[in-house]
Amino acid sequence: MKRLYVGGLGHTISQKDLRDRFGKFGEVSDVEIITRNDEYGAPLKTFGYVNINITDSDFKRCVTVLNKSKWKGGTLQIELAKESFLHRLAEERQQAARKVQTPAIEPKDKIVESLKAAGVEDFHMKAAVPGTEIPGHKNWVVSKFGRVLPVLHLKCQGKNKISFFFYRFIILASTVVIVMKKMVFVFFKYDPSKHCHNIKKLDPKEDSTSVSKLTWELDAWNDEISKKRRGEFPPQKKILKKSKIDSVTRTTPCEIRKVAASEKRISVRVTQDDTMAKEELNPLGQKHMYVPLAKGKPNYLGQKHTCVLDSDADSEDEIRILVAQARLQDRKLVTTEDDDKLEVVGDDFVVKSTMFCGGGENDLKTKLELTTLNIDEEYDSADTDEILTQNKNASNTDCLTKYVPVSEYTLPKSSKDKVKGKKKDAKKDAKPSTESDLSDESSSESLDSEYRAMMGNCHRLDLSLADLEHLVQNLEEAASDERNDELSDLTTGPSDLPKASPSSETMPIKAASKKRGNNPEDILASLFEPDFEKEEKKKKIAKLSLPAFIGSKDLFDSVPVSSRSRLKRPAGYMASEPKGESKKLKQDSKTLSKQRALEGRSKNQMSEPLHQEDAVATGGPVRSIPTEKEEKRSPLPHTGSSSKCCSSSDEMESDGSNSSLSTESETSEEENNSSNVVLGAVDVPSSKQTHVNAASPFQQSTASDLLKQQQDNLKRLAALEQRQKEAEQQKKLIQGALSTLDYPNANKGKHIVFDSDEEVNDDKENPTVQKKSLFEESSLSDVEDGSGAQGKKGIKEKEFSKAGCSKLFDSSEDEDGGKEEDRFWIKPQFEGKAGQKLMELQSRFGTDSRFQMDAKFLESDGETEEPDAESSEMAPEQDLIKEKKKNLSILQSVLNVSIQPSNMSKAQGKRKTFSKAARRKKREEAKKLPEVSNKIYYDVMVDLKESFGALKESEGDKEEVPWDKQDDEDEATGEYTHLPSFSSKFETQKDASCGFKFSFFGDNTVSDTIPKTAEYKIETLKGAKMPWHVDPRFQDSSSEDEDVEEEEETKDQTASITTTTQELAPTKKLFFFYEGDIRLKEGPGMFYRNERLEDQRDSWEERRAGLIAVSKSALYVRESVDRCADVTAACECRVSVKKGGGDNCCLL
Amino acid sequence: MRPLTDEETKTMFEKLSKYIGENIKLLVDRPDGTYCFRLHHDRVYYISEKMLKLATNISRNKLVSIGTCFGKFTKTQKFRLHVTALDFLAPYAKYKVWVKPGAEQSFLYGNHIMKSGLGRITENTAQYQGVVIYSMADVPLGFGVAAKTTQECRKVDPMSIVVFHQADIGEYIRSEDTLT
């Protein structure tokens, strides 16, 4: 059975063909044809395998017959093939199956067998215990792992001598060699069976620490990077220091001990090896920790120092602890500081509020407010708006806080005494504070203190008012209970009244203080007083608002202050009046008729001021001065009178005569009213309203329940109070804000705001609106009373209120300060022209006090301006001229030194002469170097062409040269080129200039100036000239060769060109061209280069021929000679070009 | 800001004359207005009279620069030309060197000009003569000093320096902060 490979088969051969073919030689069992195809599917090669049962002879025969025989389009190739892999595989599998059946022989046995075969008998491998010697070999041992290793005898160097000694001794002794051998343990014997490894065993004691402990003490755990990796960033050094200081200062010894203890704990954890290092550290750390203990708190600096060290040395935990502590301490500190602040700032306020309210809430509120205020208090005078708003808020909140207690006063009488006691305390406390405030004010301090003072005043007022009202209530109650009992009540009342009187006494003080120190009021009054005057005059401009307070206005509008409250915004000291009035009211309540009368009177008074204003308008301010003063004085007597009234009324009542009382009250009221009337309309409404408020209930009281009335009364009174307070506060805030503005103002007249006319107008307008609203409001109140009805005005008022006038300023009218009136007169420093200037100067800047300008500025300006103007005109020019001269002289010297012979011996005294001289010099230079200049002149043309696209820089130097050389010509051309751009007008002038230019060589002093300008024109106009010179048409076509040619041409033509241009200049008619334009002549020439090129070619050819001859003579190959000749010719051409092209520019 | 002293003026003019020769007087004595040199913070500015007047309003320490900076005086009182003066000096330059486009960039990066980069040079340029460097498109690129005469330039090998770099317009970017 053989497998034959049959190659070289035709593609068409089938298995059957093969089978038939090989069937002759033997039995064909299997035929396999394989066809290999290329990528397109066409058969490349076909071969087959034939399994045939064939004998060797047959096979030989087959091969001889069939091999290399052609059959069906292919040459057969027959070879014996390998077994089919399938067949082989099957066989292998069979074998494997057979193997499984047969048992596997162990390798050991095999070895043993092999050993036996080798002749080794009884070889026991297992018997080879380490250390057993190999039988036939002397120094060979079986080692621990069954290897056979030699025993080494190593010479031990250290004991060498000794061994030697021993050796000798042994020789001398001449004993047995074996002994000697035994004796010689000088040689170190290394038995491998005894040492399997050279690893030293470690002492088990060394790693005694447990793993868990080790993890805690990893050094890497505490280093910075790992900390950061854990997200624990070390606190910033600065903060650390600070906090540490604090912590140290604050930490009690126990804390420190704690820390120390913790440190110790940490140290305990440390392993023995580490303890050494730790101990080194620990002393440090402990020292640091204990330093504070030892030193105590006072030593801050030292502690700080140590703490800083701590941060470096101590463990993270400690640091953290310290930091945490420090933070806690810091927080504490901060809070305490805040408290301190509060205490410092709001001393009066807090105390009062606590006393007054006795409530923690209010305290807190006020504190908060104070803090906010304090924070924001430091503002420039320019920031009045902000201050006002803030203060406004504050005042509102204050009112809230204050009125809580007021409402609380609707307590049973039993609480009254307590309250009074409190009040007394409050007053006692208040007085010193007011004094301090006074001192503050007198010293005219910062806003802060002023504000505090104001707040203080307000509070005191509130207190007193509240008290008084309370008293009044009580009295009224008593009165309403029984008129007959009034006597007894009032007699008992006096006991209460004296208590109240101190409060009224405080008022005078306050009033006095205001008179003395509280300029703001006056200022306010003064501010609005003039407005008041001019109200009637400028009613039409009513809708314009005061610019400075626009923002504040809006804010105030938004503030829910009722119009009534506005009405009752009399000055702080006016609050005493209502008090008095309330007393009066109480008295009046008994007699309705009288009240009516009073109301009527008040109405009259109301109407009076309304009308009065018009009448008084002119005289008002004048009058108002004294009135205001009166006012200011008045509070003292007034309050006194009121108190007197009280007392007197008491007395009167005790007398039991109502009529007398009423009269008394009338008189008092009249007093009030009169003062009010004189002062202004505002007081009237206030008094009115108080009347209204107080009276109406009492009217009812006769008919309805007393209790209700009381309550109503209380409420109303509270409301009244509130309004008054609000009014006061607002006013004071404004005053305070304005006072800061006005203080410098009053002193130096630096105030700018109201001096300019427009602003004044604005001011005027505002108050007018306000006033109207005021009066209308008063009328409204009248309406409410039912006595008078003025509906129109009410409407009007609404309009005005809508108009958005600043309501804050309503109150100030009553204090029409005549003093400040003079502020609106022309100030002395603003008089005259200079004054006007100053005013302008000042008005340029805002109200900002930082930029206020004195007369100094003006003077300096005024004085300096004129000379400056002169000097600036004259001096600098001269200076510059001088400088220029100097520079030129220096330049001369420099140039002389460096390059030139001194041509400029004539020092140019004047610029003109210099320029002239320079020109001459240039001309001289040009004459000196004529041939150079020729070339250069040509270069100008070329360079202009080059530089035409880029910059005119390259012209500069080259232009100059022609300028030097052909001065007049260039001028002519320049002017000529200049001409086209101008209209025909200038032609005459040009002619003149041209003419002049020709005459230029004659030294006409007169003509000197003109030519110069002409010259300069030329220079400047060169750019414009360029298109003429360098027409792009001519440029583009020109190569280097052409340039050369052009050169020659132009050289010839230059002179003629210039001359022709000069001649033709005046006669030109076309815009771009003129008759006989050179360009027209020259231009075509540039297009006819072929002839010349031909000429050149001829010349080249001649040369070439010559060169060829030369080369021939030099015995070169003909072709190469030709080539060389070409090259050389080209070179020569180039050279010639260079020569022709002028030396100015070397082409490299 | 002050006018230059005589010494300073001389130093500066000597330097400028290396580039523009006697054309300095065209800078000093200008037809279109009065111009002057002013020293400010060791720098020399070329200012028109108008600007000078305006600049008087500015305090000395606040004034960074006015007009055109021509250069600065070193501590040793030598004058060093700045590239900012290029616009004024290039038109009057007497000796020029044109740089091949390939070498332009190299020069603008502050390198000297090799012979290989030299496109064109004014004839008769002396050694150490101040030159204005132009690109082949005739854009002034900066100042240089001829390291070799024109004749020498013909002979030297291509890698030898022919113009020393003094200032180039690349400085507008490279030393923006110091160029004022």
C-alpha cells in the first residue's frame, strides 16, 4: 500500500481517469485530486494523491512509465508521498489506545535498570544521608539536598602564622604525621553537608512588637505628604500661630496637662526602637507643653515662640487638639469682642432699653441694630443717602422696640409705681449720658458719637413722654372716674407729678444741648428756611426734586410713615409741648365748648399760617430768625411752664374752678400756639392733632364707656408718641447727616451744594411741595375734626405726596433758622470775577468734601494761568529753539569730529539761517562729489521703484542726494508734480514760486522764507511725486538686464528730462500727461528692447565664438567646450551687467 | 523728563550719526514742527513740541513714555539704540543691508547676519558702520553693525558673520516690557 503523489495533472482530469491510469500497476484504493486556484478562481495547479496497493517493482515500472509523461495537457510527476495525515492520525490514536492498555514503567526502575546495565549494583539512592562520604572519592560528601559536593579546605588567613608555628613544632617533635594533621586545624574545613544555607537565623526577640502597634507608629503616617493624602492639610502657619497664642493664653493648666498626657500615651505606644527617637522628641514637646504652665498666661511672646516649635515637633493629634482649642477660644474671643463692641458703642442705648423694657428681646434687637449701625457708621459726608437710609431703618426698628413697652404700660395701676421707679432710674442714668453727649456734640465729633447722642436723646424723650402720658392717663382716669374726686386725685397726683417733673427737667437740658451743640437742627432749619421764603416765588418748579437726596427720598417714601407722623415731626424739644398740651387736653376734656373754641382758634391759626406764608414770604426769614431763637430758648421756659401748668393746674383744680383751669389751659395753649404759629405751620398741626386725638375721645367719654376711652386714648397717645418719636429721629438723623456736611461749610464756606443757582432752585422746590403737603395735611386733620373741610387740598396733598418729595424734610420747617439764611447770600469768596471762577471750580466737583476747593486754588489758578499761558507760548518755544540750536551745534561738533571737515563754520544763529546754510552746505557737498551723485541719482529711480510698495524710507537718503545736487531742478519738478493735485488757482502762485525758485540763487533775504517752505514741501511731497517717477507700468516689465539698459538711456536723458519738465510745467493741460511728456517719449522706448537684446545676443555670440576658439585651443571636447562657453559667457554677461549697473549696489 | 545735557546729546548724536550721518539734522530741524529729544528714566525720547506740552501734565514717576523712544543711556553713559527709533532712522539711513528671506527670521530672532543670509549691501560700507537692515521687500527690519566691509563680504565664507545684530523689530515682541 503506497501513497503516490501525482503532480502536473491537467485541470480536466477526473478521479476516474487517475484511477484507470494507475489501475494498471496495482489496486487503487483511493484517489484524491487537489486543485489550487488563484484569486480569480482559475486553476493554477492540479495534483493528486493515489493510494495504491502496489509492489516495488510495479512502482518502479509505474514511475518509469508515467513520470514525465504527458497526459491530457500536463506532464505527470510521480513521487512516493507521505502517509495521509488522516491515516496517520488514525494510527496514532490506535497506538495511544494500545499504550493505555500496556502499564507504564517507572522512571526509577528504568534508572536502576540502566545502572544495572552499566554494572552498578545495589545503588541505594535513599541511603544517601547528608554527610555520607562518597565511597570511591575522598573529599566528596552528599550534601543536604542530595547533591554530591566536595569538602573544601579553606586557608584561614588570620590564623595562618599560628598554624605555621604549630606545623614547625610538629616537625621538630618529629611525631606522626597524622597527629600533625589533626593539629593543623589552621585550615578551615567547609563541609557542605553541614551548611545548607548561609542565612543567619534572626533572633526571635527582635520583632516582639505586634503588627497592630506597628501600624500606629509608622513614620510615614505622620509625615506631611501622607497627611495631605489623607486629606488632612496642616493649618496655615499664620493661623496656627495665632490660634496657638490664643490657646496657650487661654488653655488652663489642666488642658495642657491633658495634652501632655496624650502625648505620653502616644509615646507609650512607640516601640523600643522608636522610643529613642521619640524620647528625643518628647522632651522637646513636653517642654513646649509645660512652658506655658511654668510661665503662666502673662508671657505671651514666649509662649508664642514655643508654640511655633510645637507645631513642628508634636504629633498631629496634639496639633489638632490645640487647633481645636484655639478655635474654640477664638470663637469665644470674637464673641466677647463683639460684646465689647456693643458695650462700647451702644452703652446708653442698651442700658436704657433694658431699663425701659426689661426685656431681653428688645435688648437683642437694639444691639443688633446698633451693631449694624456701628458697622456702617463711618461714611463720608457724601454718603448721606446711605446713612440716612440706615438710620431710618434703625429708627423704625427703634420705634418698634420702644412701643412694645409703651403698650405694656396699659397695665394696672399697681405696676405704675414700679414703672415710675424704673423711669427714675432711667432718667438718672440718662442725664449723665446726655451730658456726655453734650460734650461730644460741643466738640463736634464724628457721626458715631453724634448718632449715639441722638439715639440717647430720643430714648429719653420717649421715656419722658411715655411717663407723662402715663401720668396723664392716670390723671384722666381719675378725672373720668369722678370729677369731684379730681381734687383728691390731683392732690395725690402731685406726688406722681414731681416724679415726672425730673423728666421734664431733662428736656430743658436736652433743649439746651440742642441749642448749644446741636447745630444740625439749626442747619436744617436754615436749609429749609430760605426754601420757605422762596416757596411762593417758585411754586411752578415744584416738581423738581432736590438732587442730593433723590435716593433718600425714594427710601423715605417707601418707609411707611404716615402723613400724620410727618405732621408731628416737630423738633425734639417740641415734644415737651405735646406733653404740656396733653395736660391741657386733660383739662380741656372737661369743657367741650372750650375745646371747640380752641379748635376753632387752632383752625384759624392753621389757616393763618397758610395765608401768612404768602404774606410773610419776604419778611418771613427775617422774622424767623428771632422766632427760632425764641423757640430754642422756649423749651426751657416752656417745659417749665408746662410743668408749672401742671402744678398750677393742680392747684387750680384743687381750687375747683373749671373755668379758671380752662382759661389757664387756654393761655398755655395760646402760648404754645402762638409760638407754633410764629415758628411755622408744622407745630400747629401737631398741636392740632394732639387736640384731635386727645379731645375726641374725651368728647365721647362723656357719652360712652370710660374704659374704652382710656384704651383708645392710650392707643392714640402711643401712636402720637410714636409719630413724634419717628419725627424726631428722622429729623435728627437728617440733621446728623447734614451737620457733618455743614460743619466744614459753616466754617470755611466750602460748601458747594446749595450755592449754585440750580441747586438752590431745587431746594426751593422741594420744601414748597413739602410745605404744601404739610399744610394740607393739617387741613386734613381739620377735616377729621369735622370743623373745617378742605377737600381740594387733601387731593393736592396726595398729589404732592405722589410727587415724591422727601417727607423727611417736612419737619424742619418749624425751625426756620434765620442764622443760616446768610449762607444763601453770595459768600464773600464767591464775589467778583474770581469768586465766580472759584464757584465754577467748586461746582465742578461734587459735594465731596475731599475735593473742596479753597480760594487758594483759584488764586493759584488765576495767577498762574496768565503767566503760564504766556510762558507756555513763549518760553518753551524759545527753549526748544535754543535746545535745537544747541543740538545742532553739538551735531556739528560730533560730525566734525567723526567725519566731516567743518563746513558749517557759520554757526546758525537762527533756525532759518541754519537751514539755508545747511542747504548751501549740501550743495557744496554735491558739487564736490559730482560723479557719485550722478549714479546715486539714478539709483533713486530704481530704489523708488523698489520702495514704492513698501515704505518711503528708502527714498529718504536717496532723495536727498538729488536734492543736494539738483536743488532747483527738483524743486521745479516737485512743484510741478504738486500742481496737478491743486486747482488752477494755485497755478499763478506756482509760477511765482517757480520764478522765485530760479531767483533763489540770488541771496534775497526776503525770499528766504518762501523757498524754505517750498523745499520742505518738496520733501514731504516726494511720496506724491513717486507715481510720476516710478510708474508701475515701467517697473513691472523691467528685469535686471533691462535696468541696465534703462540706466544707459536715462543717464543720457536725465538732464533733458528735468529741463523739459521745468519748461513744460506751466503749459500742461492734461491731468496726467502733457504735451511732449517725457513719459510718452520714454515709455515706448521701454517696450522696444528686442533690438538691443539682439545686439547683445550678437555680442554674446561673438564672445562665445571667441571663447569656443579658446577652449578649442585648450583641447577640450567640443561639447563640453560649448557648455563651458555658455557658462562662461553667462558669467561674463553677468559681470558686464554688474559693471554697467553701477557700483552702488552689489549683487551677491 | 529733561533735555539732554551736552554730553548726552553728543553721545547720542555720535551713535545716530553712525546710522544716518548728518541726516540727524533733519530730525532735529524738522520742517513740520518742532521736535526735541528728552531724557526720561535714562531713555531718550523724540517728542514733538505739542506732545511735550501735553506731557508736562503728567508727573515724572507716572510717565511711562512719550513720543518715540530712541534709545537709552546705559549705566556707563553709553547710548544704546532701540528698535523704536527705526521708523525715524530708516528713511535717512546711509548704509543698508538687505537680508534674504531665509535669513530674515533668524535676524528677527536676534541673531547676527551671516554671509549666507546677506542679500544685498550698500557699497563702500566700512567695517563697524551702522547699517539699517532691510528685508528683500524693503521692509526695514532693524539696526546692525557691519562686521565686514563690503569688499570683505564678497570673499568671506557663507557662515561668517557680516552684520552684527543691534536691534530688530522682533524686539517689539521679545522685549515688549523693556521697550518703551
